[in-house]
Amino acid sequence: MPEFDLVIRHGTVATASDVFAADIGIIGGQVAALGRALGPGAKEIDATGKLVLPGGVDTHTHIEEPRGGPTVNADSFASGTASAAAGGTTTVIGFARQARGGSMAAGVAEHHERAKSARIDYSFHMVLTDPRPEVLAQELPKLVESGHRSFKIFLTYEGARISDAEALQVLATARRLGALTCIHAENHELIDFYTKALLAAGLDRPKHHAWAKPMIVERECVNRVAAMAEALDVPIQVFHVSGGEAAEEIERAQQRGVQVWGETCTQYLVFTADDLDRPGFEGAKWLCSPAPRSTADQAALWEMIRRGVIQNVTSDHAPTRYAGPDGKSAVGLDAPFTRIPNGVPGLAARLPVLFSEGVVKGRIDLPTFVSITATHAAKLFGLHPRKGTIAVGSDADIAIWDPQKKVTLTAALMQDANDHTPYEGMEVTGWPETTLVRGVTVVDQGKVLAPPGFGQFLPRGPYEMIQPRGVFPGPFNPVDGVAV
């Protein structure tokens, strides 16, 4: 009689703290045993010569989000999560957006409907574009209680951005409710000033997008939101830190004890502003915000990862087709950078690129790779230990890697609904050949096996990591209105 539903044998298991040889026994979709020479399984996988890693946890993904047109988000949840699974990711957190003037609860309900086609497990951040008092006081408590335990706010982008005064109200609400706020931190007024000056000078090509968003607009805003977090004693994560100066602001805040975590994205570790200056309109494929920086910024980000300042690396997957009436070229190949949709696709590329550029090239070790792609994200967003690790009692979300396999990345390998990948032609070493979610093989040798709807929503309850410290800059708690 088999002792396990599935046994993965003879592999090298890696977690965020250890690398060791072990078999993994799985029962009922969870890891039931780790050890040598485990008993028989009803099914078995021979992982000889392979790495057995926790499935990736990508906490910054834009999948099937509605837009105002003419461009569209290229992926459905079915295609986006197929791409994630093909790249070794087993959990995604996307964005349920509040329409300006509308209800956050309605935005969440609509996104739940879209997500019913997901092939892997998922959760949501709530994007607050209009944090009216009734939304903060009446809608958010119920939504947080039902498992939507993180907010996102923008401090730039017309139609999405909120004021500093509104941001403070969101942060205060997050503190009261025990939620984590994630922030797109760029100085809107500076960007607007630069943009108008560039357009007046006739400088409107894709490369000028980076000129409109120099590092100072990010550095200043990171400093500002860190000060807000410190003043209100509330934890935050800064999304998509693109270079050294912004990361240094996070490090300074961390050294003061502020609960601020930094995230960067794969594209900022491998692309630069020069990619926006490709011939013709081609640079539009690399147009994202913040803009890619320099090779010096890449080196600074790797150093900040090694020092633990940046602890989470995501894809910020934001797919827009290049061609066609709904793509990046929708308004023509001579469109100014202000009319080109922001964002790059990257769900399937994230883990292979980070493994190849990080582990294989000696920039980080294997446990750090596991931490920045799975474990820390699961902890920060209240999914650990169910997700993000290989341990008894955890979900059997596992990626089995061939660490020596060389693969040239192509759009077809990404298995999303986009018509291009900015990683086209990049050779990587190391590839996830088999991906399991809750003990079920969802991808094997490049073939996506999980049907739409296999994924489950992951409600997130209260957790210790984002509890406030109880420390304020002065003798007054401005959130609760009491002396301390």
C-alpha cells in the first residue's frame, strides 16, 4: 500500500535557509514528510540531478485588468496564470481596482468573477483610487475581514493617483485594520513638469519616457512615503524600486526602524534606459514605470538584495500587445511616449532570469533566490507557511528545476496571450521543468496541464509581520488620537 499520494525522490531541496538532499512525501495536497528513503507513493517523480524549490510567489501581477481603451490588458486569468505556472510560479497576487467615484467592494467582486479561470492560486491587492470616508469606514473593514489584506495606492498617474492627504488617510486605515499598504512612489508634479517641457521641445520618442522620470522623482517620493509610514507607525511596501538612490532611501528608513520593505522587478535587473532607445518604435516594448535605469543601478539593486534591503523581486507583469488596434502601437508608430501604455510582460521569465542572472552568475546564493522569489513574499503578505516554502504542513507548491538546462527565451515559451516578450533572445541557464500546485502537476516539460478554474482564492487573515511597532516620532499617536 502506498504511504503517500506522491513522492518526489532524489532531488536537492532548497528553502530560504537550507539546501539539502531529501525525498518529499505529499498527502492531500500538502507536504507530509521530508526525509531519505521515504515509503512508496501512489505516484512518484524522480528528481535525480534536479533542484526541488518552492513554487514562486509573485505578488505584483496585472492580469485581466480592465482599461479605458483603446489598449487592453492582453491576458485573461487563464492565460496569465498559465504563463506563471510555465515559469515555476504557483501563487500570484493581482489587483482589484476601485473605479474613480465607484465602490471598492464592487471592484473586488468583479475581479473575483474574472479570476474564476485561474489555473494557480491567487489573491488580490485592493487598488484605492478614491478613498472617500465611506469607502474607508464602511467598505474596507468588511473587505479586509474577508481576506483582502493589502492596499495599493498610486501617487502618480491621472485617474489613479491620490493626494498626500488621502494617502495618509489610507495609511491610517491600514493601521487600524491590520492591512499592508503598497505604494507606487513617484513625484507626480515633477513628472508632469518634465513631460510638458519635453513635449514642448519636440522630444516625444519612447526613450524620452525615461527622461520624464529621472531617478529624482522616485527618490524624493520614496523618502516622502517612508516619512509618512514613520509618522503614523504603519508598515508599507514600496513597489518596483528601480535603482540605487531609491533603495538607499528605503535602507535609511529601515535603519531608523521604520517598517518599510522594498520590492524590485526582474526588468530593472537586466534592462536599462538604452532599451527604450531601440530603432523606430521598438523601444515601446520596454516602456514601463519607473523607467529602466543604468547598469550602475542594476549593480546597486543586486547589492541591496544581498544586504536584505530589497527582499522581494516580482514581475510587475503588465501585458500589452505590441501590434494591433489594442496594442502599444494603437495610436500609431509615431505616438508620443505619453500615449504608449506602461508595462512589460514577465510572469514566465521572472524565475528563470533571476536564477540565471543571480544564482548561476554568483550574485546571490540559492537560499536568497528562494527568499526573494517565494518565501519573503509569502511572509510579507500573510501566506506563509502555507505558501512560499517546502515544509511539513505547507501546500505542495513545488517547481522542479534542471539547473544546467540552457534555454533561449522566446514569446512562445512565455505561454501568455501577448505577442512579444522583452526578454526575446536572452539565453538563461536553469529552467523549471515541472510545476506542482497543491501536489498536482500543472506544468510538465512545457505543457500546461491545469485547466482554467483549478486555482483557488487565498484569503489572508491577520499576521504578526505587519503589526505596528507602537513607536511614534513624538508623544502622540495621531491615528488613534491618544498620547503615548
